[in-house]
Amino acid sequence: MTTDPATGPGSPSGAGAGSDVAAADFASGSLSDALSDALSDLIRDLGEGARLPPERELAERLGVSRGALRDRLRLLEGFGVLSRRQGSGTYVRRLAPQGLEFALDLALSASHLSIESLHSVRVALERQAAREAARKGDPVAIGHVGKALADMEAAATAEDIDRADFAFHQALLHATGNAALTFFADAMTGVLFRAVRQRRDRLKTHPRDKELSLAAHRPLYEALLAGDEDAAGQASDDHFQVWHDLFTQPEMQRP
Amino acid sequence: MTTDPATGPGSPSGAGAGSDVAAADFASGSLSDALSDALSDLIRDLGEGARLPPERELAERLGVSRGALRDRLRLLEGFGVLSRRQGSGTYVRRLAPQGLEFALDLALSASHLSIESLHSVRVALERQAAREAARKGDPVAIGHVGKALADMEAAATAEDIDRADFAFHQALLHATGNAALTFFADAMTGVLFRAVRQRRDRLKTHPRDKELSLAAHRPLYEALLAGDEDAAGQASDDHFQVWHDLFTQPEMQRP
DNA sequence: TTCCGGCAAGTGGTACGACCAATCGCGCCG
DNA sequence: CGGCGCGATTGGTCGTACCACTTGCCGGAA
């Protein structure tokens, strides 16, 4: 099956087997080859948590080599759509932000993206999250936000504050019940926490101040409790003002 | 969290060559294996547009097989960080939204994400974009926005309106000069335009109304011209209100 | 000299087969 | 009855070979 005699003007070569991958393509980006699409369909049909056929079997069924199949699987794994465990199998899972976070990290350190621009995205997302969380008003989820605030109050070190801060926003996001918002904001938050900490270390300034942090976060929490959408959005924006001067300081170039 | 040193008896076996990939890992997600990190470093060091060494050579230099290397390259290509051209080479490029768009499309059709939640993210990003574009006030870029508005005015078919609508938001995003914002919003816009069109077709309702579209977009353009940040943000939010009832209609399940 | 065509080397894309490593299940033994 | 170990399964990697495409060089023709 390797080489079909005619140096095909039509179908390339290989894959001659009963491959049934369709040739659907539209403006979904350069990743939409037939094989990826076939896999996407498969993942769609199997539900979340389902296990895919073994690579060897799946490769045969799709009429491609195992290596080519693994290429695409790796890609989907990178996006967090698949989870592969050696010795066990490949499973479908919810979209996870790790892949995006990885890409953003890389883009950030390669200077394709600036902290400032990422921060601006985060501000927009968090504002929306605050509004939606307030509108939804889930008492349990908002309770978790309060818990994080209490942790911040009890924090002893700068790292503890950071941790509580992170948890606060994590809880806020989950209080929206909005999967897409959570997905994006999770990725942003992870990247920015690392980046900001680095920058803070470099600048040797802006040690976390507990009172300042509390003053910034508490109004947001109270707006959530009150279910006041506008106030929550405003409080979120206000709370990010603290970061503003950190970003407007003179830049330090990468060494 | 990822690797606890206890398990490893050292480097496994194969690849006996003098691999020098470092073992750096922190909370960057499950994608941070040594090989990916080494590649990330390489990409960081080479600049944008640079060409990577041939796969065969790079594989040898990193002490892995070509297949394993290709796995990671594929991943980075998926994120839009690399571009590979058969016969030519592998090149570093700016982070491109196609990969994210692909993943979102998949997550959307697999029902991991809802149109509504994606839309909510887009609203947040567009509002931010409108504000930043107004603040920046780049006359040339804003001119492109006006051009798209004129195209919308001249549109004859629903598809023409869609195209102009798309161009309008594209121009708006680029008028911010914010790479991260553009990256995310580009991906969202692509996914949502396709999804909304599908839903509109299924519901057999909401044919694009040119006057309505113009009425929604013009105030935003005028706010940009005026450089009024608040008005631009508000106009952006208002302009999305048009979509609201499309999403609150009774759902249709996938067939 | 200039231009064009074709050949050859380089490079990514894929295939196949083999083996390693982790996991899981079944059956044996205590 | 329960724990343990062996073997089958499955993903992870390696190596080799070949195909398809790109690029650039070189020689012949205008």
C-alpha cells in the first residue's frame, strides 16, 4: 500500500486503504486537514470522558500511519481536548486551558505579546466575570470567593497573599458558571501571575501589601453579595488600577 | 507538582546520545516536558521569521528521534507559533489565532462550550477593544473602520453585510494596536460568525437587516472618531444587544 | 548577455516495523 | 478470601526508507 504505481496526480499516495476521511474544509484555519477533521468528528461523537480506540487500530481505520495519527493526537492533546495516558489509553476531556497558557507563555517570553496587552485582556474578562457572577448570585460559589478573601486576610507572607488572590479570582470565575469565560481567564490569570511576579522581582518594588489587596478586593466581594452587576463590574475595574503603575514603569529588557 | 524526583531512576534508556535538554518545569501545564521546553527556548532565541534547523539535524542535536521532535513541532505549529512548509523549512512566526480558533470550534461542537458563553467573552473583549481604539485614536486605523461601515452601507446581500460586519470588527481590533486583544478577539469572532450563521439558518429567522446593522455600528464608529472612550465602550455593548434574542430563543438540539 | 527550463539537493510528510515503559486485569498462590 | 505477580494491552520512542514539494544552481537557447 505504500507506493501506488501512478505517481498520483489525484490522491497523493499512501493511505490507499479504505480511508473515508472527508475533504471538508472551510475557513477554520490551516489545521483543518482531512485527518484532523475525521478526528474532530470522532471526538464529537464520543462524549466527554470516552476512550478512543488504540492508536494502532485507529490509524488503520483512518487509513494513515500511526505516526501521522499521533501528530494530530498530540495537537488535540495540546489544546486540552484529549488526555493520553501511557498504558491506559486516550480519553476525551473538556477543553482545558493549559495548552493556551503554554502558548501564551511562549508568546510572552518571545516578546510577541506584551504583559500590558495580556493584562488588558484580563481586565476585560474579569469585569465581565464580575458582572455575570453578580447577576447569577450563586450563594455557594460566592461563598468560595468570601473564603478566599478571608484567606487573604489571614495571609502572613507575600506568597500567601498571592495564593489567596489567585484563589479569589478562580472562585469568582467559577461563580459565573460560564465555561468559556473561565477557560480564557484561567489561562490569562496563570500567565500573568507568573509574569507579574517576575517583573515585581526585577523591579524590586511593589511588595504585596495586604491592606491594599484587601481594600481592592473587598468591594468586589460586597457587590457580589449584593447582586449588583454594575457595582461588581466597576469594582473589578477599580481593583486592577493597583497594577497600573507597575506596567507604566520603565521597561527592563530581557537579558 | 509535575515530576517528583522519586520515580525516576534517571534517564530511561534509548536516545543514548548526549541530550542536553534541561529539566526545567514549573506550573505551566502538562505540556512542559524537557523537549518542548528546549524547543521553546530555541524559538525564543531565534527571532520572529527565523528558520529552524532541519528536523533531522535538530533531532540529533536535541538527542531525540525525528518522530518525537515532530510531535512537539506539530504542537507549536498548532498554537500558531511555528509555520512549516514542505520543501522549504520550519519558521518562527507570531502567535496566530488559527489554532485557538480550531480548538474553540471543536469545543463548541462537542458541546463543551456554549455559544452564549463564547459570545459573552466576545462582548467583553470588543468593549475593551472599542475603548482602547478610541483612546489611541489612530486616524488611519479608524479610517479602515469607517471603510467597513461604508461597505456595509453598500452591501447588497446578507452575505455582504456579514463580510462588512466582520471587516468592521477586524479593523476595530487592529485599531487598538493590542496584540493579545486582537489575538483572542480574532479567534472568537471567527468561531462565532460561523456558529451564529448556522444558528440563524436553523432558526430561519433574523435575516440580516442592513438598517439595523448600520444603526448598531455607526454610533461606535462615531465614538471612535470623537475619541470618546466611554461612549465607545457603551456603543459596543449596545451593538451586541441585537444578538441577545437570538440566543434566548428556544434551543435546537444537534440532529 | 539574458532568460528560461530542467535537474539535483535539501526539507518536510508519511509509512512501517520494532522495541521500551507504564498500566491494567486476570489468575495463581499464600 | 486477599494479595501478588506475570502477561497482555497501550501509549512513547526509535530508526529507516521513501514520497512530495521547494529552492537554487547550471547549462543551453534566444
